[in-house]
Amino acid sequence: MLNREEIMGWLRENDPERVAELYKQADDIRRENVGNAVYLRGLIEFSNMCSRNCGYCGIRIGNSSVKRYRMSPDEIMQCAKKAVSLGYGTVVLQAGEDRSLPVEWIVDVITQIKSLGVAVTLSLGERPMAEIKKFKQAGADRYLLRFETSDRDLFEKIHPSLPGERSDRIQILRELKEVGYETGSGILVGIPGQSYESVVDDILLFGDLGLHMLGVGPYIAHPQSPIDVEPLPEGQQVPTGVEMACKVVALARMACPKANIPSTTAIATLDGIAGRTQGLNCGANILMPNLTPQKYRELYEIYPSKAVLSEEGAAQSLADWFKTIGRYQGEGRGDSPAMCH
Ligand code: SAH
């Protein structure tokens, strides 16, 4: 694993040839540890209801212009069946932090999807650990919870705690691992106020936590959710954008060689298929096609103009694309081969 100075050196590297060398090293580590398969996860954004007011997110509770929805269990099952018919081994259930969603409702949805024989990943934000354990007992396999930034002051500004609670995602991640979840986290790159030092800390923390999945994306401002933090002076502020996000993907691969790492939708939003390809070429081995029905998809606007990896009729074009980059679609669940240390 790289040390603090080496990570900082790569984050600040601007010479295109050197950056290409970083990507190549990460790509080699990816091939040796998780091979050439690209696993597809079917993403279902089943509710945009949210109790939180995160400064970065378009569906925060304070954005009153959002029309709220929650899909019915039947609608969710239709999407999950589509994932199965497309050969995906995993369904990802993502939502706003919908605290009014009853635990039994979620347990029932998990149980139904598990009967299809796929892995279930949850991305529901922070919920009481007693509930998270019930989801595990119902068969949920994985949990995604980005800590967004390890800079505590910045985190509190962009992700205010709920009254009477202290939001501590890093502690929750430790507990998720103890409960037996395949555990994923990650960060936003280019948040106003985010320093290079803090991103070095984030990457070291990926390794310390021994995460099984890591998602990294550029921060994309939402017009109705402006982050109320001044950017740091030039040279200290981490820029958003594809290159900085890809550097962090590469360094995440080095920190957790056996982790499953997506080429994220946020990267594709900034640079289309070229961005997706770049992600896959600098350490990523996962894609998350969106299976949310169109009428709901446009209401799940965590940031504007979210890219869509079209799943319909696209199986052949996906296969062709993978071939051009020396990859192929993984079969089965695509569990993370191991803890990262
Ligand atoms: N409610 C869940 C799911 C949130 S959406 C949770 O809180 O975990 C998943 C991820 O999208 C977030 O963790 C965040 O890193 C990312 N995201 C949110 N707003 C974004 C924005 N404006 N630009 C880029 N990524 C964003």
C-alpha cells in the first residue's frame, strides 16, 4: 500500500504521462486481483423520500420542488425480475434516507427479491443497527454507505446530523462488517472545502476499514442544493472532474486490491462512454445499469443530468464494448473475492 506522501504525490500529479502510469498500475492490480470480468448491478431507486438535508444532494428534504414517490413492492419486483432476465447477479436497492419506511416493508421486499436467487445490496443511508440486522437476517448480502469525506467538520456542514443523533458513518461501516455484510463505502471528489490532505486520509481509511466495495464519484452541483461552504484557496481545494475522480479510483484500487469498484454514473455524467471506459481502465470492475422505471428515474435527481447506461436492447452493444477494452460481462453474483487485508 502507498504511504501518505506517495498518495499526495499522485493526487497532485498533473503530467499526463505520469497520470497514465498511475492508471496503468491500478489497472494491473485490478487484473491480478479481480480479473477481466465486469459485473453488472441492477440499480433500483425505489424511493426519493428523505429525512435528511445533505447539502450535496438534490433530493434532500429541504428541496420542496421535488415530487416525492415510493415504488410499490410489485413495481420493485418487476425491476428485479428484469435484472434476472438480463443476466445480472445483483440487485441494488437504493433510496433517500426514508425513515418513515417501515422495517417490515423492507424485510418483505428483500425476502421476495432473494427468492429470485440474486444477491441484494442495500443503499438506504443510516438506519438503526437493529433494523440493519433484520435486513441481514432476511437475506440482504451487501450494504453501501459512503462516508463522503473523512473531514469531520466538512462532513457535518454538508451532511447535518438529525436532531438528537450524531451521524457517524465510519462507525456504522465497522458495525456493518461485524454483522457480516459485504461492506461498501466511498467519497465525493471535489466538494467545496475539501482539501488534498483530507482525500489522502480518505484513501488511507479505505485500507484501514478493509472495505469490500468502493464507490467514488465527482461532486456535481445541483441547482436546488447549493453546498453552503466556501471553496478553499486555489491549490488547496480538490477540483471536481473526471481526472481527479479517476485518480481516486486508481488509488482506491491500490488501497483495497480485491474490492469491487464501480465506474460510477457520476463519472459518466461528466464524460459519457469515454468516462465510463476510463473508470474501467483505471481500477474499476463494476457497472451499475439503472433499472428504475423512467417515470420515477427523473424524480430521483440526486444531481442533474444523470447519465443512463441503457439496459434495454443493449446487451450486444455492451458485449462489443467490453471486447474492445479486453473485458467481458461477469456471470453470477460477483461477490468481492476477499476483505482487502
Ligand atoms: N440515501 C443513501 C443513498 C444516497 S445516493 C445514502 O445516503 O447513502 C448515493 C450517493 O450519491 C451518495 O452517497 C453520494 O456520494 C452521491 N451523491 C449525492 N449527491 C451527489 C452529487 N450532487 N454529485 C455527485 N454524487 C452525489
